[in-house]
Amino acid sequence: MSTADTRLYDPPEEGLAPDDFFVERHEADAMPAAHWHDHLEINWVPKGRIDYLMNGRRVSLLPRRIGVFWAAINHQTISVQEDQMMYCAYIPIGSFLALPIDPEFRASVLAGALVQSGVESPEDGYRLEDMAAGWGGADTVVQQIWREEILLRLRRMSVEPRQSGTLEGADLLKGRRATGVRHVEQMTAFIQDNLADPIDVAIIASQTGLHPTNAQAAFRRVLGMTIAQYLRRQRLSLAMRLLAETDHGISEIAHRAGYSSLTRLYDAFKTHLGRTPRDYRSKMRGH
């Protein structure tokens, strides 16, 4: 994880790295311009309504409801009904795509919808408030527990009654972009199901029926990274999870995460985390 894990941002997206996963709070206010960042974003406000422009369409988040959207679309807060704090969680898009969740929920989020709980959920506000207040001072183990709690909440949300924000206009995505999202969904699902296998860009692209060059372009356009970069991230994320949650040997973890050798696993950990897999496991377990 990057050093940004323990920072609070004002504005929160400033300097946000793709792998950052954290919770923060800030005063809700209208934004002077639209922006985007490559995360799933969770928002919750205690009172009043928040209005956004997302891809040029007006969307409303109701108070005391957890709202989820893919922040890689252009989005802008345009009005806030009441002065208040806003609680936000930022989840790397790869962590979201790796979740075993309802396909319709995933598709709605990737299509650019603001998806929110169907009923008021004050308990979500209490949890996000606690996390935001304590994130900067929490140790790595506590932060990881909170990350897992947020991901479990998304899984639960995917099977609960929910609604999309009120939209002005027709379908959110049309034509080329809608097709691109569908192709990327096919590729990311295939990657998740086959991480342990020696898959490469050509094999992944073949799931869409597209030429590898066109599949690569669609993937970069939708997710902002190459297929190979996403595959490396997902293998590293799986290895990190297995080290933290299981007692499997490091060789077995390397195999389950699709690394062709222990050396490749160690190189990935040293490059991205600055520590060995053994050191990472010890740190996650508080040793």
C-alpha cells in the first residue's frame, strides 16, 4: 500500500494514487469543476441531499443512505442542501472488481450509475465516521480490518434493496463506451477466475472476440491501465490476501496467485511493497 493510506486529503482526491484505499471526512461543498480518479467511491451524508453531475447528468444522493459510484467517470458536486460533514471511502477499482458480488450491481456501477441503499442506513454513517476519525492514527492491522469491513459492506449492498440516483436523460452509457465496459467486464471476470493459470494478454483479450490491440485499447480507456498492469495488480492483491488470511506456505501462495516462480513473487513484493512476503505476513499479523 502507498504512504497515502495514512493521509487525509483536502480535497480528498488530490494526489490520490490508484492503489490507495482509505476513509476520510470533509466539509460537503459544491466543486468548481468536474474531476475523476480511478477508484470506487462511497459517500454518506447525515442530512440534506447532495446533487452531482456525473457524465453531464444530474444525480442525487439522499441523506443517510450509502451511495456508491465509479469515480473514473467525470463527477462534480454541484449543490449541498445543508452545511455538514461528508464521509467518504476510496476503494481501488481492482479491489471492487475482485469481489464476488451480484453481476447486476457491478454492471450498474461500471456503467456510471450512482447506486445507493434502498433505505436509510444510519449505521453506515456511524462506521464511516469512526473510521475517518481514526484512520490516520490506526496501525496497519486495524486499517486492513476496516478495508475488509468496507468490502463486506459492498457485498451485502449488492444483495440488498437498492436504487440508482435520479437521472436526467436516457441511458448512462451508449455505443462505443457501453460496449467497452462490457468487454472489460468479460476480461476482468476471466482474470479473476484464472489467476492461478499462465494467462497472458492474448488469452485474456480472446474472451472478448476482439483483436488484442483493440481489447487493450478498450481496457485502457475504461480502467486507465493496461491488461498486463491489471493482471499484475490482481495477482499481487491475491497473494497479499492469502498471506494475511491463511497459513499456506509461500510457495503455495505463489502458485495460487499465478506466479511462475518464487522469485517473481518476491520481486513483486519488493517492487510494490518494499518488503518480502514473509515480512508482509508478519506485519499484517502484528508480529
